[in-house]
Amino acid sequence: MVKIRLTRLGAKKNPFYRIVVTDSKVARNGKNIAELGYYNPTVEPIELKVNAEEAKKWLSNGAQPTDTAKALLKKAGVIEG
């Protein structure tokens, strides 16, 4: 199954995340199919950038977002709800 989820980057105690499309069986920081955007929770206000067209394309093709990715996509205005 294809999932939309976060992959962690950044230094210790300074996380930075990419929102990616990947196979559900691949490790968290493994090979990605596509990169949709990024999320930086350490700055105020938080940085969130998502390619909405690409995300909608993957969602219409059946990619399932994780709970955290779904919340971020809602915040970015990609998913309504």
C-alpha cells in the first residue's frame, strides 16, 4: 500500500520533516516515491509547505495518509474536513 507520511531529518533535538509518498513496507527514512513538501515545527510560527496539486493527485490515486500527515494536509488546505 502507498502511504503519505513524514520522514525525519535534522539534528538531535532539532527535528525537520519531509512529507513524502512511500510504500508502507519501507523504513521511515527509506526510499521515497515522491516528495510533497516539508514541515518544520521548531520555528515560530511553524513552517509548512505542501505541493497541493501533487498531494491531491496521490490521494486520488489511492495513497493513504498517516494520522499526522492527514492533520498537516488539513492545515495546509489540501484535505477538507
